[in-house]
Amino acid sequence: MSYSYDVKEELSNFNNWKNDELLKSEFLGYILTGNTVSDGKYIEFVTENDYNIERFFKILFNLKIEYEPETRGKCFVARISNSDIQDIFSGFATNLKDDVKKTILRGSFLGAGSCTDPEKSYHLEIIFGDEKNANYISNLAKDYGVEFKNIKYKDKFMLYIKEADQVSTFLACIGANKAVLKLEDIRVFKEMKNNVNRMVNCETANLNKTVNAAVSQIEDIKFLQKMNKLEELGPEVREVAYLRVEHPESSLKELGEMLSEPIGKSGINHRLKKIQNLAEEIRGGK
């Protein structure tokens, strides 16, 4: 099954059946989404998710709302009278409590939300048929630090987030704790992998730079030997030249430690610079 399916399966196991206020809140979340259609007299909620429709049916049953269930191809449908819905929300609070707001958000995600597998990318979206409904859910989510983006998608309106921390925050808000743990595990692994890759790339770049420098230095030394000019350099510089040819893979620090009288990296670099300058001078005078 998909990650999105697993999230909805987890949310479908929420037990708030004895709390009418929370049942109404979740029901409201469902019917605000783009998976509901209305002809004025009836509202139909449509979904392909079996866990989703089972929970929706159970919400209707516990709220004592009459409905007509049916299937259309791969879709499950619940048909409800508009008047029954108006009766349910006639006394619904306008000053919403924290758990009520979170339950509305959960219902909206169950109603028409989806979440991409975090192994591939970070993306969560909820589809609405009405822009006012999308804005209502977006404003509720802001109370919990989630900033949805809103775009028109064909004849629908999509709220979406693409940042890992935003997806994680929203899933935690609606109670999908197992899904959050899985996302965070994947997120940590990805960050570790990226850090390792950056370190390897950096070390590879440094190694390439060292190798290229050594190759150039050896070319200069062999050129001076061919031109019988190496003897013009002092014995300290010649010692470095011989060590460089014998140990092309060694770093400047390692070369310095091999000398009869060891010196530091800057000292080695200074002597190699003398070799380079002499080679360039002779090449330019040809």
C-alpha cells in the first residue's frame, strides 16, 4: 500500500465515537472537501479508500444521520440529505476549541487529502471544490504553524505543502503519529546520506587538487633534470624535489616529515615554488 493509504488507515483508527462535538468536527472536515458534490437537495461524499468510507459511514451512524450507500465502479458513495446536515450543524460552536480544530483538519485530510511517499519527495495536498472552504482549512492550519499554498487545479482548489518539516507538523497535528515517525526516520537518513555525499565530494575534490598539483610539480622537476638545471637549486630544494618524485601521492605535510631536517607544510610549499619558478623561467626563455 502507499504511504498516503497508510496515513489514512492510521487516522481511521481514531476513537472519538462518544464525543458528538468531535464527530461533527470530523464530519465537517469531510464535507468541506472536493470529494463532496451537491445538487442542492443532497450531498454525496465519494472516495476510493475503503478505510475512509468505513469511517465516514460510522461517523454518520453515530451522529444518527441517514444516508444511502452505493458503489460506482471503484468508488464508494454516501448520499445524505442537505436538511440533515443543516440540522447537525445548527448548534455547532463558532469559537472552536483546539481539539475541534484539529479534528476538522483531520476530517479534511481523510476526505480529500494525499501525501507522497517521503522516500521520493515531501508533498501533502488536500483538494477542495470551493475556494472559501480551502481558505477556511488553510486558516485553521496556520494556528499550528502550517502554511499551506493554494492554487487552482482545473475546477478545484488545492492546498499543498512541500517542506518536510511542514508535512511532519501537519501530520502530527491531525494525529498521524506513526506516519510522522516514519517520515522523520526517512528524513534523518536522507540528511545523513546527503552529508556523507558532501563529505565524499569535498574529499574527492581535495584529493584531485592534491594529485593535480603533484603531477605539475613532478613535471617541473623532470623538466629541470632534463635541462640539467636542477643542480642550480640549493641542496634543501633538491631534497624536496627527489622526495616529490619518489612519493607522488604524499601530501606536503608528509613530505616535510620525510626530510633529513623536517619542516612544515609552508616550508615545503616555499621550496616547491622555487622549483616551479625556475622551470617557468627556463621555459619562457626558450
